[in-house]
Amino acid sequence: MKDKKVYLDNNATTPLHPEVKKAINGLFDIYGNASSLHFFGRQSKAAIEAARADISSFINAEPDEIIFVGSGSEANNTVLNMVSCCSALCGAKCSGRHEVIVSDIEHPCIIETSKCIEQKGMPVVRAGVDRFGKVDLGRLKDMITEKTMLVSIMTANNEIGTIQDIRSISDMAHRMGALLHTDAVQAVGKLPVDVNELGVDFLSFSAHKIYGPKGIGALYARSKAPFCPFIRGGHQEKGRRAGTENTIGIIGMAAAIACRKDEMAQEARRLARLKQRLKDFIQDNIDGVSFNGHPKDCLPGTLNVSFKGAEGEAVLLYLDMEGIAVSTGSACASGSLEPSYVLLALGMSAEDAHGAIRFSLGRDTTDADIDYVTEKLLLVINKVRNMSSSYFKKQDNSI
Amino acid sequence: MTKPVEWVYTDIVKDHFANPRNILSDEASYTEDGKGLVGNVKCGDQMMMVIKVDKRGVITDCRWKTFGCASAIASTSILSEKVKGMKVEDAYNISPEDIAAQLGGLPEHKIHCSVLGDKALRAAIDDYYKRSGMINNIKTGRARVICRCMDVTDEQIKNAVLKGALTYQLLKERTKAGTVCGKCKDRVIGLLEEYAGKNSKPKEVI
């Protein structure tokens, strides 16, 4: 059956949940500008505020603490750019603090923005991770000083799935009077996330990673936290984000989150089991493999594995020919000349980083999909290794 | 339903990638007349090529193995077909652009992946010259290696500049010089300015 398609790239994005489709389908006639006072505007406004209430309760926030934005990247850019803005126009106070701490494995939208504010003169301190991708809390504690304005550490990593201890990190930051932001784009809707339990000041999340529409994300900003808008020029979102609200996106996001409330816990157990099946197969049938990321504190559906001697882009494209969608840490797939900086930050060799494949499972993944993937994966890895100049098959009598 | 955008590669690339020709599957029992190994697996790509050459100096067989991406696999596959029946001195002059043209073009950012094949071929031909006592024919030995990580010579940088790689970034993409440790950056830029001047292109393009 040549048309078989198996999508194991759910950390990149996800298909719309059927319930989200239904919710969006009923919305095309709600077009009023939520800022307008007339009926049409009030209709949109009511729908947006109902969505805001549902979404905020999912992470145990107040509705006013949720700011709708265009993406997780925008949410992250908003928080980091706030640090470099000390203008009298905005509510952010400099308080003599100006340093930012970010980890080495943050998403590019944090890494690149941190470089940009560094260019503007803000000192940026970079926190390393161990070989499992965990931020070294002992060293981080020493990095946070009375100069630190903001610490930004992601809740769960997109490439390797490693989950950080955000509660301990936010305690450390607050003890020194610094603010704590976490990029929770890969976490909200996959793990229980409670902003009060985590103790964070800012938290970014997005709809399209959890079966919602693309182009809509949200930033949680604690009511007492300073704030400075990234996009100015409108009173929307209480003056914190200008631009006419994406009504369809917002309602779609609320529908996606309503589904997560019902499905998240059970799905996490199911994905963990399917992932274990895939991992066991790889371990038992393919030699020269290493699993990247934390063995326990990892997103339930994320499996990142390096195949010795098998270049990742070649593996990805051979799997694509079989209808299987994955992603890779290889430089060649991204168009850059460097392999994944996340994998290199774990201390991996460039060769292993180039040979890394990420399988990210989702709510549509079935046991039959895993059967199909294991069958094809074995063939593809053998094919690539057969032409590999750096892989030599183990002798049959070797241990 | 919307049809997906076709591969970033042409059908010829796809064909050679799906069915790579002339893989060296039995290295132990293959007796070659010349062998070349270029790149470094630690840096993320490597190519090994072996050739057989007859008494007239014609390449009769060419086999290869790689730790490389789809572009490297496809371009080396087509190169290995093309060189069979060619005289070694003609094969020596095949450029990455020749191969990319045969493949119906490669995306710009993938050109650098295809340079491995022809570099491995030249290394194999040099090895053949060495083994058959024609030391004087070896060219790469006379060129200066500028980038030690990727084994890129001043000759190769010159050729790339003359073919239009007029920025450091383009040179990195076309030759792979400076893509690993970056220590050769100043020397590469120095050569770029020198050769770009010879090419009588205005300075500001750099």
C-alpha cells in the first residue's frame, strides 16, 4: 500500500482536532471587530472573552493574565524584548537590573532574540545543560545575581523532549528578585501546567502544537509583573498587544484546549507506551544507536535517536519515500552548515548530531503506525549504512 | 486535496538518491587502482571513492561510499556513472557545477554537499598517479591547503571565486572552506580579495 502515510512530526505541528474543526466551522459569520460597540463587535468580544476564560483556567491563571498573540515565537519575543525596553512609555521598570539568563537549548526565537538584545547592550548569560539536556541547577543558582532581570528557561525541549524543573528555577530567580519566563510551547496541553504551582511570571504557549489552528498563541503575564508591549498602537488585549483579534484562531485555540482537558492524561499514557514500543524495537534490532534526551523527564511522545553512520537527512528522505514523516538534527536538512545546536549542547559529536532522527508521536498515532515504521526504519537504516563510509557492521561473533 | 510541493530536488536527483549507482558494497574483495577519502565524519560528511583504470588511462570502474546527505548521494551516484569510460585527466577536471547541471540543478544551499564527490574522485586519481609512478601528474599536492578541516586548497578557492563566489558566505557554501573550525577565515577572505581583484569585479561586491 504505497499511499500509507504516518505522521511522526507532531512537535513541528499537529493536525486539527475534529472538535476544533467543528468549532471553527461555525464561526465564519462572526466577523465583527471585537473593539466595536455595536452588536457585531459585541458578539466577537463575547466569544473571545469566553475563550480567554477557558484557556486561562486550563493553566490556573486569571483571564486578565492571558494575552493573545500570533504565535509562540511572538510570545517569546515579547518577553525578551521587554528587558531591553526601559522607555518611560511602558510599564516595565529597569530597577537597575539588566542581565538576562537563557539556556543553551532554547528555541531559536529565544536564542536569536537574546543575541539581538545583547547587541543592544544587555548582558546575556548562557546556562549550559548536562548530557540529558537538563539545566545544571547548581550552576544556574550562581549565575542569578542582584543584576539579573529575567531568567528564561523552556519547560520542555522541542528536539529532545527534556523537561526542566521550572518550579526550582523560578524559586531561585525569585529569591534573587529576578523575573522568570518559561517557553512552554511544547508543554502546555501535553503535561499538566499550572502557573501558580510553577511560580512563573511569564509563560508562552501555542495552539498548533496541540491540535489547534496555526497563527494563534498566548502569553501568560502575571498580573503584578511589569509589562511592555511588543506590538504597539492599539488598545486590544488591554493595551498589551495591538492588532485586531484573531477571533477564529482564539476560539479554535479554546476548542483545542477543551479537548486537551479531556484527553491529555490518557493520551500521555498511550503515547508513552507507543514510544516505548518504538524505542524497544530500535534497541533490540538496530545496533549502534543512542537515545538523546532525558530517560525519564521527557515529553511522552518525543523520541530522539542517533543512528551511527547514517546521515539524518538521507534517513529522513528515504522515510519520506515510504510515507513516514520525521525530523532530523542534521545540518543538511535545515539548509545551515551546522548540525543541531541543541544536540551539540548535550556534548554530542557532530557525527551523532548529523545522524539524529526525532520521532514525535501524536493523538493520531496508532500501534499499526508503529508496526509500519519499525518495518521501514530497519530497511532504511540498513540501506543508508550499506553505503556509509563511516559505519562498519559488527562481526557476528562480537559481543 | 492540495498536492504537496514536489521535492526540493529534481526527478533526476530523486532517482539517483532512491537508487544510488555504484555503491562499493564489498570493500574487502575490491582491488582498486586508486582510492580517495575526503571530508571528515566528525564534521558531518565524508566521501570515499575507488577507481579502476586500464592501461590506456581510462577509468573502467568507479565505486563509492559516503556519510552524506541526499545531495551528496545523488551527485556522487551520477558522477560515478559519468566517469566510467573517461580518461583520468579529463575526469580530473569535472567540477561540482558540471555535476549539478547533470542533475538538473541543485538548490543553492545544497551545492556545497555535492563538492565531496569530485574531491574524492580527484583524490582517487592522485592516488592512482602515485601508485603508477606518475607523481608529476598530481596537482593537489602542489596546491596549498588553506582549510585543514575540509581539505580545501587555494586552487579550489580560486576556481570558486572565478566562477562567481564573491562573498565569504558563498565560498563557504561552494567549497566548504571555513565551515568547521573557522580558523582559515582570514586567509580565505584574503584569497577571495586577491582572486576577485583578478576577476576584475568591482570591490564592493564583497
